Amino acid sequence: MARLPGFIIIVSLVASHCWALDTVPTLIWSSQSSLWDGSSRLPAGQVLSEPELHNLLTPVLANDNLVLFLQDKLSIEDFTQYGQAGGDSAFSHVQWWLQHLGSQLVLPAVSWHATGGLARWLSKGRTVSELKPGQPLDSLPPVAPGLLLVPLEDTRSSDFPPVKEALANNDKRIDEVMRWMQRNERQFTAVYTARRPSRQFESTAGVLGGSGRRLLAASTTQSPTPPTRPLLVFRNASGGPLSLLWASRISVVIGKDSFDLTNETFQGKPNISKSTFNSSDVLLSISYPNLNKTGNNLVLEFSLSNKFFSVSAQNWFTLDSISVGWMGQDNVSYFSAPYISAPEMYSFRCELLGTSSRAGARLTATTKNKRPISLELRDFQIQAFNLKGEYFSYASDCASFFTPAIWMGLVSCGFLILILTYGLHMLLQLKTMDRFDDPKGPGISVPQAD
């Protein structure tokens, strides 16, 4: 794969359409020859995890000059839609560099969890310089050998011209940086990837109250799009990740007071020092002091346990309860979550978790309070045990097996089977005449009584 033209590989692999939706393409080219041998060939459709990506990029680390072009969103479909052959392609310069340098490696499907932490991994033990968007190359001071990080223009709009223009501008920016590296007579290796995929495929399941069946780790129908906020990571004393939590929205309503905890949870610095961990029980405690600068103190806690179930011959973790405390320990409301469970190796996600009747996994209050409390977590995902990095494992979804679409299909098939059975029954009841008129013999006389 490493020696073939990059875009031919991309187009051919897109035709198979067999990789997961939560992936981004990663293109690598280098002025050094033969960085990758035959062992770098990948089976078609394979989605690369973070360890697998790091293993493939190990030869790159020997190069003193690394350039990482990091875009906000990119999917393999962008190359087929905007990368037409000829002068109208939005990736003409990238294509040229892939085809004219000594080594290239095209990875069409890499987990976005892996590309999100790529800059941190490449920067280990290196001097990092950043070329900000719009900053002229002439203003860039001579940098020591290391990692040059080049954030590219955002491609947020879904309209055709703005996206293509943004991709074309990024393509020109990549070409400018590459030629600047050549003018400085540097041997370099460049990596072009993105933090998130740009394409999300929707189904009708999300329209029916969010009860569609989904078994993806982080992205499915309608929601969640890949997280735009960092995960909330609970760490041990040495800094290693122990548990992960994410949601696109966390809201608590206490009486007439409404609190949106999303930004405070994932972009602020909530107090999680009271969280406790062991092999069988975990308490994730998130404290919000002086919430909304009102002096109110709110605490949100998730209690999880890990148990062995002999029927499945494996450990399962369950979310036993969620508690909301405010204004002291005397005001604590507990909610039970009886249907939230997943194998220990998995994470758990739900499109809507809360006290609402529309929730895919509904929370039930187990305590009575003077002020009514409601809790809502959208695109909720959690993993408390058996982490292998700062990313979620494969997810077990809260959706039931029989979705509304499946029920509609079963009912329709049932009606058709009933109609067919009735028709066959009527056909079997038909009887032929056992007596016939003989045109050459005497006619049949049927005496009739008055």
C-alpha cells in the first residue's frame, strides 16, 4: 500500500464501504525513501486503533523534522466529492506530494480517538513549534529540528462551496509549508489528518423518540456527532486514566432553577477529588462550587459496580445510582438506573438518559424532596473499568432490541401471512361436482316436491 498512488488507494477502498463511521483518513509522505516495507500492508477495510497507528508511524520518529497538518474535520468521502481529477480538485497539491516523494502511506480508516492524540504522541521528546492559521511563513523564525504543528482552516459549514473552498485553502497551505521546508533544505515527514470525521450517516431510528438500536462507541444516528469537547477523565495518583465520562449536554432542574453543567464539566475544571476507585466499585463525584456565580454548590455522583455473572461467564459493570446534591448534604436526591449495564470490556452509551419519559434509559427517583428534581444527559457515554487509554471501548447501547421499525415490519408481515393463510384455506374448501349431464343420454331429472 505504501508504494501505490495515494488517491487510487483511497477511491478503491471507498468503493468497498466497509469501515466504521467514526474514522478519519490519515495521509503521510516523506522525503526519505522506503520508510515502510511490505509489513505495512493493511487488509482492506481495517480500522486502525491508536496502538496500531503508533506502530505504523514508528519509522517516522527517526526523522528530525516532522510536520503535522491537523484539520478540524475530514472524512474519506471528502476526497471523492471534492477531489475530482483535473484542476478542479480541492486536494491537487496533496496529491502531487503523495506521488512525487520517496515514501507515502495512505491510511483511509483511522479511529478518531487515535488521531486526536497524535500531536501529543509525536511531540514526546521534541521541540514543538506552531504555525498559526494566517501566519506568514516568512514570520516563522528558524525552528530547531522537531515537530511543526500546522492547524488548518476549519470546515464547519455543510454547504458545498464553503467546504470546498476551505479544503482548497488548506491544500494551498500544505503546499506552502512543504515548499518552505524544501527551501530550507530539510528532510521531512508530513502527516495530514483531522480530529473528527466530517460525515455522519443518519437513520430514521432517531426520529422515533431516540429508541433506535445502536452499538457504536461514540457516534451513531443523529447523535452523538464525535465529541467536540474533551472527555472527562478520572485519573489515579500517577496520572493514568481510570474512568471516562462524556455527554453532549448535562442539565439539572431543581424546582424553578435550571443548571446547564456541560461547559463546567468538560471545558472547566470541576472538582473530582472525592471520586473513589477499586476493582469492584467506583464512585465518580463531580463537584461544582459557586455554580453560575450564585454561591450554590452542586454535586453530581455516579455509583458503579463490577460483578461476575455466571450466566455470561464474564464481568459486567452496572450504573447503580446517580445522585444530585445541592446546598449541603441534607439536600440529596438519588436516582436508580436499573437498565444501565455493559460487559466490563465495553463502555455504555445512551442517546438520552434522564428522568423524562422520552429517555432511552429512564432514571427513577428513590427519594422524595420538597423541590422536584429532573436530570437529563444527552449522548451520554461512560466507562469505569478496564480502560486501555483515554478513549472509549466498543459501546453497549441502551436501545431495546425490538425498535419501532422492527415492530412495524413484524406487524405488516403478520397481516400478510393472515391474508395468505385465509386465501389458501378458501382454495382448499373448493369442491368439484360429482354428477354431470351426458349430452348423448337422457337428461338428469331432479324431482321436486311441491
